[in-house]
Amino acid sequence: MEHSGFQAKRLIQLALPVLIAQVTQTMMGFIDTVMAGSVSALDMAAVAIGMSLWLPAVLFVQGLLMAFTPVFAHLHGANEEKKIQPLVFQAIYIALIGSVGVILFLSLSERIFNQMQLEPDLIKVSVQYINGLIWGVPAFILYQVLRGCSEGISHTLPTMIIGFVGLAVNIPANYIFIYGKLGMPAMGGAGCGIATALVFWAMFIAMLIYMQLDRKFTHVRIFNALNLPDIQTIVQMSKHGFPIAMALFFEVSLFAVIALLLAPLGANIVAGHQIALNFSSIVFMLPLSIGIAASIRVGYYLGQDKAHLSALVTKLALIMSFSLAIITAAITIVFRHNIAQLYNKNPEVISLAGSLMLLAALYQLSDSIQVVAAGALRGYKDTKSALYITLVSYWFIGMLLGFVLARTNIIVPAMGAHGFWIGLIAGLTAAAGLFGFRLRYIQRNPLKAQMLEHD
């Protein structure tokens, strides 16, 4: 069981369902955009603007909950499954508190959009979209708890299955509420918010039923017993999750700010940038899935006091991720113009996107290392490093260098979008190096790793 072939196979078995689940989630976003866009450009823009407000808020709470997955994996590896169920309840309490926070934040959407000085009609549809989406906030966040529990005990198949459930509900729900079918009024982009809320509830309920019926979840079924809030555990786990939440916020806000800084340069520049970024985000699912699998396996073997296997799993995950990145980078370089044409037919946009994709190919190499190293560190329960590394790498290096290159003549004549991409590559490369050094330090200092496990 300790040889590399077995460990690589196990990583793939865990990562593949997660990858497919990520693809279905992306497909849902794509379907939302296309179906809303078929009504009007304003409806499509309203969905995009609404998502830009929704995403950072829910990702912050999701980051808090991500700290639980390696703990579940640790308990699973230590054959202490009976301790998982009470811990799931503490995650649920954090999720409920986080849901209230997100709902309160989203209820301020109209004021926020007014401050952005958007067109009145755009504000109206965006707010209506968010008002529908709000109803799905608790379901989305509670689903993340159940998903984290399932993945933590090395059972990633439900994540994939529930992803298909969401996709199956998403299309007809959009059709009904966007276009006004089955007696419902045609709501355009606003209807997309209600449809998405229904999707989240369908996914949460389906996951709840799955975990209640599948024998693999015998010791973690939440209906078996009610556990009251444990303030000490909630505070401790929130402390572990807060750095992850902030790291996610730094990453999401970085790309949002870059889009805003590029906006004055013209719509074609923004479009070319978005094409390169969107394609990179699709490719990113590969290393992300491997990083999640690595986090699970590292936590599992630490629970068994087999630190050498945690190190082996990490090494294999990094090799697999970087190898795939070389392949995807080559594909990006060779087919960059063909890929751009799938998004847009404007020759100027295609030309810019094609040149940016050369940089995106380099971006994928660094990204493949940093996301897996960060995932492995979560397995070691080392989350604080992510906060400092992402802040320094993304903002002090990536954003600062990107802005200087893109919008100023300090180093070279202003490079526009290319400057920001060079900054992103520098930031991700720095993150990959820093995460790698931190990972090496934890692995070479077993006592430090043990302190993190029992912190």
C-alpha cells in the first residue's frame, strides 16, 4: 500500500470526481450566462454583476469551512469516525452564522450598486437577481459542510453525483423563470437568481439523502443525534478557517480589481483579458482537484501517524499536477487563437487574447505548484501560512508589479493587459516558491507538524 503506484492511483480516484464536479459547476455558470444573454445584453451583464458581489461573500464562508475537511480526514485515518458527526454539527453552526452574514451583506446590494454609479436599469435587474439568489444562500453553504465531510472521509463520488443533480435542475429551472413557463412570469436575468437558489436547495437535499442512505456514512449521519454548539470548537475551527477565507478573498479580489483597472483601456482589452482568464480558470480545475485530493490523503495518513506517506502523497501530487500543466500549457500555446475564437469573433479581441494566452501558459505552470502545495499544507492543518503567502504574493508582488507594468511608464512603456499578466505570473511563482518552502519546513520538522495537528 505504501508504493508510489498505489498512492498515485488513489489520488486520481479522489481527484477525478472532484474535477467532474468542478466542471458541472462551471457549466452551470456558463448556462446561466448564455440563457440570460439570450434575453438581452443587459440581463447577461446583470447576472455577471450580481455574481461579482455574491462570489466573494460565499467564498469567504466556504474558506472558513474548508478547515474542517483535513480534520475529518485525520479522524478517518485514525479510525475515530465517531468524532466526526459532532464536528459536522459545529461546522453547521458556523455555516448558519456565515449564511446570516452573507444575506445581510447581499441585502445591501442596491446601495453598493448605486455607489458604483451603474445604469438604473442594470441596477434594477442585478438587485432582482440577487434577491432571488439570497434564498439559496443557506443551502449553498450547508452543502459545503456536507461536501467537506464526504471528501474528508475519502468519499468524493457524491460530490460528482450531486454536481449532475444541480446541472439537471439548473437548465429547466432557468427555462421556467427566465422565459416564463408553466405559468410563471418571464423574469429574464432576475429569474436566473431564483433558479440558482432552487439548484442549491436541490444539491443540499440530495446530499443529505445520499449521506443518510449510503453505508459509508454510518458514523457521520447528522440525524443520528443532535449536538449543541460547542463554543470552544467553533472558535478554534474558525481560527483555522479564517486564513483560508482571507486567502480566497485576496485571490478573488485581485482578479476583480484587475478587471476594474483594465476597464478604462476599452472593451476589447477587457474582453481579451477575460477570455484568457476564463480559459485559465477552466484549466485550473485540474490542479485544484489534485490539491483537494492531496489535502485529504495528507490528513488521512497523519491520522495514522504515517508522516512519510503524507510526504510521498504530496510529492506525487506535485509531480502529477506539474506534468498535467506542461500538457495544458502546450495545448494553450498551439491552439490559443482557436480557443479565443470560441469566445469572440472580433479580430482585435482574438489577437489580444491569443497573445495573452502565451502568458497564460506560463501562468498554468506556477499555478499547478502553488495550489497543490497549499492543499497539502491544509492537510497538515497549517492554514496561517496561506494568509501571509497569498497577501504578499498576490498583492505586494503580483498586483504591484502588474500595475507598474500595465498602467505606468516607470519600468517600460505601459503594457496594458500584458503587464497585469506578467504580474500574475510573478505573484503565482512567488506563491509556489513560498508554499514549497513552507511545505518542506513542515515535513522536515515533525514536531512542528504535530503541534499544528493538535492546535
